[in-house]
Amino acid sequence: MFILGINAYHADSSAAIFKDGVLIAATEEERFRRIKHWAGLPSQAIEFCLKEAGISLREVDHVAIGRDPGAKLFRKLLFLLRNPSGSWKAIAERISNSKKVTSLESALFHIDPSVPIAELKSRIHQVEHHRSHLASAFFASPFKESAIFSIDGSGDFTTTMMAMGKDSGMEILNSIDFPHSVGVFYTAFTQWLGFPHYGDEYKVMGLATYGDARYTDKLREVLLFEPNGVFKLDLGYFRSPREGYISYDDHLPIVAQLYSDKLIESFGPARKKEEPLSQYHKDVAASVQRITEELIFHCLNDLYNKTKCENICVAGGVAQNSVANGKITRNTAFKHVYIPSAGHDAGISMGAGLYVNHQILGKPRTAPIRTAYTGSSYSNSEIKAFLADKNLKYEYLEDDLLYERVADCIHQGGVVGWFSGRAEFGPRALGGRSILADPTRADAKEILNTKVKRRESFRPFAPSILKEYVQDYFEVNDEVPFMEKVFPIRKEKQHLIPAVTHVDGTGRLQTVDRQFSPRYYALIEAFSRRSGIPILLNTSFNENEPIVNSPANALDCFLRTDMDLLALENYIIYR
């Protein structure tokens, strides 16, 4: 039985396909179209998934879309009645978007006209946004039973949802409705701090470590904690929700200015994008991050009290806050945390498929998803054929020699583009499509930002560490395969790995397991033999674009930057 899951007509469109409950492939549409956060029908991602499964659309038994325009319909209507003077443009856009979801069969017909529209319609399941998030975490986790938590900006009129999962089912315990949203709160301050683009919230998380959380109490007037693990916003600080928060311009998500004049009166004028970052900006960022963490713990502690389960699965856009994730076990009663590689909206495709398989069809759970390598891959023969047409010198190396040569380059201060195996599903490169450097070099961040990334200096780079050595370098010993948690680095080790130690002494680690990442593991081992450090600095293989997906994308990025070496599987190209 084949299930195709999709996230469509929403930011970070994606597709995933399952065979008998086992994930075969999952990828974001942006990787093919080369446009960040692309929204619309993920037609190329769908075609990729079908090809990977070796089937046509006709052979798909169920199609799951992670949207349900009918969810909470009564509450939506009540909201409109209470807010009758809303923007007709915003309402029209929402209606148009909903029509696309409810007529998905027509769009799929254009992908494969051999399947009648009526037949396609009978196979489609509309799965509520947050139920898809919950499913992407719990049904992919190793836990037989777990509390589940989804938190983001908004989806299907919900911003936060809590549940309990057991075996092949989930029970919803509570939810919080739009417009009361931690995601909206965080994004509004992200914009106020001068980062206007969709998805810029991670910049605030990085900036926060340079400030002191002096304004947390002041923010309690904006983000209101309530009993029983819920919260509200003081809506006076924000754009009127009846005007709409997000629109789509040529498949690009555009977020309106979310903060109001009241927020400016309280916190001062918004920073312009070109203005320098003052200590005040850094302190506000630290305060926003701190109160967001406290709010997450507030919700989770109540969820623990309701479930008495020590396992927690987390998803949703706010679940990409790796700093908060790393503190869950130290600030709540939960002891085991699972967060999928695509906890953000791209993961909805995987979650919708899992929801249909388990919650609707009642199929038993399969093995947990412990790897993010579900995207595109290219063989050495395909890469050789590609390179043969280029006027470049290249060399083929067997694995052992390849690892030694690349490790040598990194140890000598080089920056390497590493393209190996299948691309990762999710926003983070995990050794499949990575740029690598020496974590022991104090100047590595400056070199990377000069040669390749050309990004803000306050943003950190991540350590990929062989999992057997985590306890030697980090104060918390945990498996973090998807780079989804930040932990304190042991003080006595920080001077050894300055390039991946953030200003506050933490690192967003990725634990590398030989079983799931054998080539990346072998490369780090080769570097460790030279340096004595079982860690590589890892950042995504891109330059202000989606992570590279193909050899052509990788070569283009290599040629327009100043990386020293490009490894395309077993072929290497020197600068």
C-alpha cells in the first residue's frame, strides 16, 4: 500500500511517500525550484517521490494533504462575526487558498492525466495542520507512548495543540486558537529587530546569546501566561488579525508587519535593516528568547501533569527553536525528547501520511525514523557524466583515500563542499549537503563568512560530533541526529573548538551515528586522527538559497564562492 503525503499551498511545500508504512522518500519543493520556502503544489517533489517509489500516481492508494479548511469551522465563523470589518483582500486570499486545497484532485490530474479526477478525489484525505505536525513527531518516534506538542504561527485556525499518543493512535487533549500564537509573538519581534523575511526567526535565536534578558517582565504584558498550560497575546501590540497575517506572492510567503504602534510605543522604534545592532536590540532578543522558552515549559509542564508520561514529541515551527529544545529535559519533568528532522511545515507532508496510515487506517507502527536522508541522490557514474561536459579538472578517489584527502584539506584550513548520499529532509544539512571546516580554528567563522556564507557575524556554526564522544564535550549526553538541540559545551573543551562554541558557551550539536551516516562518520574519524578532535564544523551547503540538491547546484555554489575543495561523491574538484 502506498500513501503520498503533501504540504501544498502553504510555505515550505513538500512531499513524502510511504510503502506499507515505511518512509521511502521525502523532500521539499524548494530544493528543485531553488526558491526558499516555496509555496504551492509541490509537483516536482511529488514526481520525485513517485520515481523513488518506482510507481505512478495511479498506484497511490491514499493521498494525504496536511490542510483541512473545514477544521474548527464554527470557531472561524464566530471569529468573522466578531470581526466583521476585516480586509476583504485577506478573506478573498484565504478563500482562494482553501479552494485549492479542496480541489486538489484537479491539480494532481495535471501531474498524471491517466487517473480520472473522480478516482483521485476518492483517495484524498484532508488532515488538520496541527494533527499532521503531531503525527510527524509521534508516529516517527521510538516511543510506544508519548505526550505530543505542536506549536507554531498558525494552521487551520490553531496555533498550539497538545495530545497523548499510544501505539497507533493519538488523543487531542487541548488546543489554542488563532490569533493567540507564540509564533506570531516571536515573528513580530523578529520584524521589529530588523529581520523582515519569512523564516528569519533563527537570527533572533542566534542574536539572543549576545544580550541579557532584561525585559522579560515587560514582555509578560505582551505574552500572557494563563492557568492549565495555555496563554494569550495582548492583541493590542499586534496587527489586527482580521487584516490577515500572511499572503502568497508568486508562491512566496509574505508576512505582513505584525507589530502595532503600541509595541513601538512600549519598546521603541523598530530597527531598520541596515542599522547597526545595539546592545538594546540584543537584550530585547535575549528577552524574547527567554520568555518564549518559559512559555514552552509552561505548556509542557501542564502537559506532563495531564499525561504523567516521561516521553515528549515536539513539532511545529516553534519546535525549530533548538535553544529551547535543548532545555526541555532540564526545565520540565520530561526525560526523553523526539523532534523530527522536518519539525517545521515541510514535515506536514510526512505527518499527514503517517496520520492516515495509523490514525485513520489503524495500521501498526513501523520502525522509528532515525535518518533525514530521504531526498535526492546521484551515483558516481551520473556525476562523472555531468563533470565530463565541464572544463574543469577533477579526480576520482576510492572512499578511504577520499576521506584522507578531504580531512587533510580541512585540517590545513580549507573549506569543503561535501555532497554525499541522499539529501536531507528538513532545514539543516547533516552531512549529506554540507559545507565543512575545522572547528579548532578561531578564525573559521570569519573565513566561512568571507568565502561562502556572507551572513551576519552573530550567527553560529554547528558541531557534528561522533556520538560516542558527546559526553566528553557536552554537559548533556543525548542523541541529537537532526541538529535540533543546543547544549552547553564543557568549559574545559570550549577553547579546543572555538569555531563551534557560541558566545554563551553552547553548541547546536549533531550526533553522527556510524549506522545511519557511514561516510560522514568516516570523514570525521579521518579528521580526528589528524587533530585529536572528533568534530567537524558543519553548515548548510548553500549561499543565500535553498540547500543544494544536485551536482549542478553544488558546482554553481562552489564556483561563485571561494570554497577550497568540492567533493561530489567520490569526485573532487580543487579551487
